[in-house]
Amino acid sequence: MNEINVARSSMPSFEEYCGEIQELWDSRWLTNMGIKHEELRIKLQGYLDAKHLHLLTNGHMAIELSLQALGLSGEVITTPFTFASTTQAIVRNGLTPVFCDIDPVTFCMDPEKIEPLITEKTSAILPVHVYGNVCDVEAIERIANKYNLAVIYDTAHAFGVKYEGKGIANFGDASCFSFHATKVFHTVEGGCACFRSEGVGKRLARLKNFGLSGQEDVSEIGTNAKLDEFRAAMGLCNLRRVDGEIMKRGRAVERYRERLGGVPGLQINPVQKNVQQNFAYFPVVFHEKAFGADRNAVLHKLAENGVYARKYFYPLTSEFACYGGKFEPEETPVAKEISQRVLTLPLYAELDLEAVDRICNIILSYKK
Ligand SMILES: *Cc1c(COP(=O)(O)O)cnc(C)c1O
């Protein structure tokens, strides 16, 4: 029995990657914003239709340093239905996360629930385009403008997503992408941040390089979050193939939709209007009463059959032990409920339709 994992990294051919890194043996310029880094930066800026794009060693540092570069203080309104990184980046900046509930269909922050959370300490909103679903960017912008708040999007799931024909990085003050090995596009580890303001981008560029502003000038308390040449080269290879990879993911998603859409008690990821999707994830919410089995039962049955889905996201970040019970998960009841019912099913470019059928057959064996 072949095992099927939730994700599988896409790779260029060995020869293509070796070709891409060959010149590094001559230049001996292995990191610190070399030629591969600059080439990838420019190409990504074009591909993502983004402004002021800066590469980083991972997506987490994109969020952490964007918050620092924007000079925020006090409270940041965010979603608990996300990966650990989003909330940790806020807390590691000395900021306080204030958790807003999510929309039960898109799983993104519910804009109607933002305003009651705003206090005089609020400095920013940090929503997540979760699973590549697009947040209500217009409503969020209206609120941000009204209260003069910064907006930082966690776009880790949204590589290549377009809304009304525009790259997703065109919304908010900053957009933070992850190029982790399991994401739609990857550099093994890596990420980037895109900014509306050139100046904030330049500040982030200093922060990722120890705060250096010249050979003898250190103007910021920075860190080291540079992307090296070998990983930039992996990105150049992967960027050539990413459109094809997204298309292949789309075929698997189409099959999942055909098999699981419309089944009573199964809630699948929505198709949003005016959105060009990237098919990053395929979440399914199991409503036990109507379907006949709960999320955990399905997860175990899949695993018994060599199929490894994930409880993504469970628990909520507001429930993490590291925060010592400081937050109240009951205040975001929709997020709490979804986190208890959701599974993301295996999805990657090389997942063939027979595998999707095998996964769906296991799930549908529970159907009432
Ligand atoms: C992957 C991910 C990150 C962090 O990215 P890394 O590149 O792994 O540091 C942040 N937020 C979300 C929602 C993610 O899925």
C-alpha cells in the first residue's frame, strides 16, 4: 500500500538545479544578496505583481520583521485560526494579539467582528488569507482607514493568488509569503515581504541584515534573516514550473470537489468570486450529525489506510500552552468549532486522480 502524505515538495530535476548553482563555484558569493538573490527578487516581484519585495530566510521572519519595520505598538487584531507563526510574530515583537473570530465559510477573519475589538491601543490588523482564500480586503481596508491602523497580511498560503486581476500583495501595508518546502512555491526554507511603502521595505532590508545601514553604521537593532544563494537558486528553478504545478493541484482539487461536494455534512473549501486560486490546500469540515462520523474518526481511518491528513489548524493559537491561558478561545466560537471539525486532505502537484479517489472512497465509506 502506497502511503500518501498531506504534502509533497515539488523539485526541479537534479540537473536543472546543478546548472543553476554552477556559477557559485566561480563567484564564491554564497549569501548576502548575491546575483541569484537579486534575480529571484526581481522575478518574484513580477510574478506576484508586487511592490517593494524583499527576500527573507523564511516566512516567519517576513511577518516578524514587517511588524518591526512598521514600528507598531500595543495591540494587533488577528485570527487564532492560523499557523503558530502568525501569533508568535506578534508576541515576539512585544505586541499583544487580540483575537477576532473567523467567517464560517472562508475561514478568514470576519470583518464584522473587528470594530468592537478596537481600543486606543490598537495599532494594526493582521489577517491571514487562510488556505489561499482571500479575506474581505475591502472591508478590512475601510476599517483600517477609519481608525488609522496598519494592515499586515499573512499571505503564506496565497502565493500566486489574484483578486480582481491584481496580485494579492497589492492589499494592505505589508504581505508576507512563505517559501517553505511544503508550500505551493518553495526555496526549501524562505519567504518574502512586500510593502506599499518603499521606506518601510528599506527598513526591513536593514533589519534582516543586523540593522546595518553602511559598512560602519548600525542604525537599527536588527537580526539575520537573509536568504542565501543556494536557496535563491532553488527558487529560480521552482518559479519556472510553478504555473504548471498550480494547474496540476487544480486538477486534484476538481476531483475532490466532484467526489465530496454536495455530500450532506461535508463542508468543502469555497470557490470565491473574482479570485484566481492557487489550490494550496483542500480543507474539509466534518459536521458529524449530518455526515455520520467526526473529524477524528475520519483522520484515524485514513491513517489506517496509509493516508495522512492533518488537523490544520488545531488547536487555535490562542489555546497554546506557551501563552499560559492568557487568551479565551471561547471568545472566537466559530474558529473554535472549525478547528475541532476540520481536516486538510493530501494535496500536491503529483497527487494523481486515482489517489484522490482512494482518499474519497475511504471518507465516503462513512456516508449515511
Ligand atoms: C508556513 C506559514 C508561516 C511561516 O512560514 P515559514 O516559511 O515556515 O517560516 C506563517 N503563516 C502561515 C499561515 C503559514 O502557513
